[in-house]
Amino acid sequence: MEKTPSGLRAHIGFLGRTNAGKSALVNALAGIEASLVSPQPGTTTDPVRIPMEFPDLGAVTLLDTAGLLDDTPLGTLREERTRQALRELDLAVMLLTSADWAKEGEMVQLLQKENIPCLFVVPQMDLRSPAPLLAKIRAEFHAEAVPVSIYDPASLAALRERIREFLRPEERWITKGIASADDLVVLVMPQDASAPKGRLILPQVQTLRELLDRGIPALCVTPQTLIKTLEALREPPEVIITDSQCFNQVAPLVPSGTKLTSFSILFASYKGDAQELARGARILATLKESSRVLIAEACTHAPKEEDIGTVKIPALLRQRIGSGLTIDHVRGSQWPHPLEDYDLIIQCGSCMFNRAHVLHRIQEARRAKVPITNYGMALAYLTGILDRVDLGEGTVPLPDEKA
Amino acid sequence: MEKTPSGLRAHIGFLGRTNAGKSALVNALAGIEASLVSPQPGTTTDPVRIPMEFPDLGAVTLLDTAGLLDDTPLGTLREERTRQALRELDLAVMLLTSADWAKEGEMVQLLQKENIPCLFVVPQMDLRSPAPLLAKIRAEFHAEAVPVSIYDPASLAALRERIREFLRPEERWITKGIASADDLVVLVMPQDASAPKGRLILPQVQTLRELLDRGIPALCVTPQTLIKTLEALREPPEVIITDSQCFNQVAPLVPSGTKLTSFSILFASYKGDAQELARGARILATLKESSRVLIAEACTHAPKEEDIGTVKIPALLRQRIGSGLTIDHVRGSQWPHPLEDYDLIIQCGSCMFNRAHVLHRIQEARRAKVPITNYGMALAYLTGILDRVDLGEGTVPLPDEKA
């Protein structure tokens, strides 16, 4: 079986100066009850990523970000690389050893600006008493650090417990707030005949697996067989989750009292901020033919045939707003500059990005004061059912920008 | 999305001497309406494998078996390699150009012995009239060859139609004879908490995708929620397909009139010969403590924890037959010699092998006069429900050995 996809993993970055013991700590954490999947050596500028499955933390990726706090000056290019590495972090673990924390202070400010929680660690407590550093961290950063030694399993367990408190893996459910234990969920999964036989797309597999893990029965149907299937049930299902592309076909068939949502809206809640993305979709009502829209696709592969981002959404936009509407496309993780020139950003479903990465993009859009939505929300709006769908509550909304 | 797994593909080998035009023909076939997924260059002894998705043929792998018919002597080692390459073929396409067909005649005999159908092709019909060769093939091999030119699309279409007649992709359904269009199917899919989050095992995904392709609703449940789910249906489902490992839990809950089978039994029918494998399982009744059992696992990866082939089945066998039972294990595609020393072979579910490969293994067992079964059939027998399960009819049984 393949490993958990990167987009579902919590990413934990380990920051600290060379010789602070980052790699030793990462290896020690990896050694306890965890299965090392496969280390992926980075390039000189990329951090080393170690995907792991912990019983208590779930699927995580540990990032060993070498030398980010070393004494080389944080030039513009270096700082940009640092920010890029930070973008995908759900949690930063900062190892503090030296007494001069000028660089560390800069980094803490940067993390705050990026809304990335930071957990302080005092390593090598077997070599020296951690008490003075713990006190100094309390004074300078107003935080309670964790003293650890890689030779003391109890200290490592305490660190993992603190990490767990930050990540709250039990709250990272795709279907949280949408389906509960006694429900029956219908999944509407249209299959593209040209898609490889014997496979299902990732969001469908991820949602189904999660429902099974939660003990919730999932009735998988195509749009064509939905009516017949609903008739086979004694009671209407509590929830129908559909592929966004067949909203129009599915919406009229949904019994009253049954929640309706889509895979992409659930993933918007799970990985981003559904309320903000829904607000972004409603901006579509205000766009004019002279407006500029940016469509951002995470995957760099070329689409084979009719593609949701390059064909379907542009056609719906031009039909509604006017054929002269400017629509630009970007692929991968880079955004064009200046972002401020756009009136709306429509981001893909982000099955390849993790939550931290999506939140970072929302934040960049906020800073540029450009509304942002995603494929699923945009389609829900354009097909007139945004107000009928359930936005879920997979994770808490993104906090407002720090002052 | 990932490509169709190799185990679901029909493998078509192109045989012919160097310069017969094998590669040109493979490329020409690949060029028409097909999407080249990714060529996988072979080593010097392995054929080049080109996975493709054809609208009419489904997912196939084209094997360019360079030089198998060249004038180098077919020594023992070379012949063994040839046989290995042939093992996985569902169809051999043999290009005939020269007039001396001594090697080709040997190859035709070998294909017959291995039960591999052979389609003769006369290439380069644009350069010379194919009529004399077509007549000679009729006389020597009692077969109607297909004349082709890579520059003549009609001839390539005719070749594909002939290939389709051999492969019969419309008959290659996992759930054929088990579920039909108006059915509702329940899939019992226990999830191993230690398995990577966000993934499902391949046979579950393949079966679900096929049911959706066929417009058959699939209700996915865990063993714990099966009762509750059955109560939510107005009528009992037509079919319950369960993971073999929870046969005991599921069997008592199956309503009368509902067919019961397992993923591994369906795959035994789809990829092998369910009747033969069921006969093999019944041999378990005759084994004694002095018997020798071979357990053959296709995957070469080491199992993480309790493994069906290394722990579960051996424990059930020893409990039933005696603790002194000899159980040997092999991994990968090699079998030990002499195979004749064993009283029973238990083969894994073979999700990594294609149908031709599984049939080849059944045939090798037949030649050694050793009964063969697989994990699913063995578990069904050992848990006492082999006579209650439906064996499916995914594909026709393996024909008896040619005289």
C-alpha cells in the first residue's frame, strides 16, 4: 500500500543552529514506535523531509531545516527561501541552546507573522541543567519550553505530547461537523471513462477511508444511480457528498433534511478556511468584464482533456460575466507578482498541498487585499447552490492577521 | 491520478526478429487514440514495457521483446529468460517476415505449451504484397494472419480489432457473474488502524471503481457497522463482498438470498481459475502433520505486523493439522525446485500479478501435480464457509493441458 499522501500530513519543522541537535532529535523521535517511510533527501536549499506515521500524531512529515538560524546574514534571497520552507509548516519546533538569541528572535517574529505556532525545546538536558534556559525562554518569549534528551525516553514522550496538543490530530477530520457516528453518508462519485481503470481520485479515497475509520457507512454511487439508491434506503441519508462537477445534477435530488456538500468544499474546510473561501466565491457577483481573475492550479501536470480549471470554470465565468473577462492561469506553488492586480483568485482543490500551505496562500491573498476562493466554492456559486451547501467545520478559521 | 495497476492490465508481447518492425508497430499502435503513460526501459534481458490505455482494449501493457527470435542459439539460460518473459503474456503478436521459420516454429510450440494465444502479423505490406506470406502462414500454422503497414491506419485498426477479439476486455470484470446492473452491493472493508491514513488497499479500490463504472451502487462498511447498515436498507442487498480476514464475523450476518463472497475469491476468479483454486483448498482436509505446504507471496516487501501469509494462515493450518506441519515460504515470482515435494501450494491474492501470470503459476503446479489454492480460498475453507461463498465467473476456466 502506498503511504499517506503529503497533502494529508501535518508538517513539523525543526529549527535551530547547526549542532543544536536537530537531526539527533528528529531521529530519536522517529525511533519510538514510528515507522520511517522513506527519507527524501533535499537539495542544498530544501529541507530534508521525513514522512512518518505515529500512533498518537497520525501522519506527519518531519522537516530538518538545516542551518536556518546560523550566523550567515539573512539576505533577501535567503529570507525568501526561509519563508518558502516555513509556508508548509503546521508547527515549528525551535531548539534553543546558545545564549545570544538575536536570530531566534527574528525567526519567532517571522513565525508569528506567518501564523505558525512555535514550540521551544531545550535539548541536551543530559549534558547540562535546562533550568537557566527554561527561565530565559519564559522571560524572552513568554513560553514554556520542553527540556529533552535523546537518551531519556520520558522527555521525548513529553515532547510528543506537547506536539500532539498543538496539532490536535483528533480534530483533523475531513468530515468533521458533516457526518457523525450514526449517520449514513452517500458519496456521489462520477467516474471519468478516460481515467485509468482500477483507480479512484485521491479526495474520494481519502474521504471514504476516513468514514470507514470513523465507523460511518458510505454508499458510493454515480449521479445516474442516485435516485434508485435513495429509494433503496428506509430513511433519507443524513449527508450527500458529491463531486462539484455534478452539483446541478445532484442538487434537485437531495431530500429535504439531508445535508449536501462536495468533496472540494470539505477539503476547503479541512485544509483552509471555508468561510473565507465562500466569501471569495460571492465576490463573483461583483465582477465585470474588465475584471481580472487568476486561476491557480497546484498540479504541474498538463490536463488531458476537458479540465475544470482551464476549460470548465473559465467557460462558466465568461458566460456569466462576459467574454472579455481577463483570466490568467498559474501552475505549481508560485504566484505571479504583483498579486494586487487581480480582483479574484480561484485556487484548485489543493489535494497536493497540506493545510499549512493552503492557509499561507489565503494569507498572501489577504495581504494583497485580493479575495480568494477555490474550484469547489466557485462552482457551487456559479451553479447557484452555494447557499444550499454545508461548509463543514473541519478546522477552525484562520485567525485575523497579527497586529 | 495514478495509472492503472499492472496487475489489472492485459499484457501483449510483440515477438519477431530484429528489423521485423516490432518497435515501429508498437509505436504506431500507441499513436492512435492512445495515451502513452510512461515507457519503462528494460534491462538487457527484460523486454521494454509500455503501459497504455486504449478506448477499445482497456488498460494494456505492450511488451517489446527484442531479439527473442534472432539467430543466436536458444540456450538453456536464454530459453529460461524467454519463458519468463512469456509467463505474463495474455497474447503474443508474432511478426513474420523471413521465409525460414524454424525459430518461429519453436516459439509457436512454446506458446502452445504455455497456453498463450498467438496472433500472426505480416508487417510492411506497403513494401511488398503480403499474399505469399499469408498463404504460407495458413499452410504452416493453420492461422489467418493480419497484414499491416504502420502507414495504413485501416490496417492498424484491423489489427486492434483482432487483438480485441483475443483479449475480450468486456469479459474482464472482477464482479462478473456476481453483481448485475440493478443490484446493490455491500463491501465489507475492515480498516487496519496501522495502515497509512488516507489510503485503501488496491483490491478494494479496484472493485469499487468497477462497480461505479458498471453503475452499481456500493455500500462500504466495516464489519462492526454491517448489521446497522443492513437494517437501513429496504431490501437485503444482492451481494456482500467481504475481506477474507473477517469471514467469521460477516458470514452469520448475511441474509438468506444474499450472495456472499470475498475480494480474494473474486480476484481468484478474475485472474485465475476459481474452480481449480477451490479444489486446492479442499485438499486441506487430507493433509497430515507430515505434509509439506508452500506459501507463495507475490510482494517482496517485508510485512509490518501480523501478516496473513506469514502468521494468520500458518497458525490456522497448524491448529487444524498439527504443530509439526512443514510450511515453507517464498516471495516474489520465483518458485522453489523441485515443486513436486509439496502437498499443497497456497498462493497470495496476487494483486501484483496479472491474469496470465497467475494462470502460468497454476499451470506449473498442475505439471508438478501439486494442488494449488490461494489465501482467500484457504481462509474460506479453514473458517468453514467455502461451500457458502460464491466463486464468481470473472473469466473462463483454464483449459486442460494441450496434448
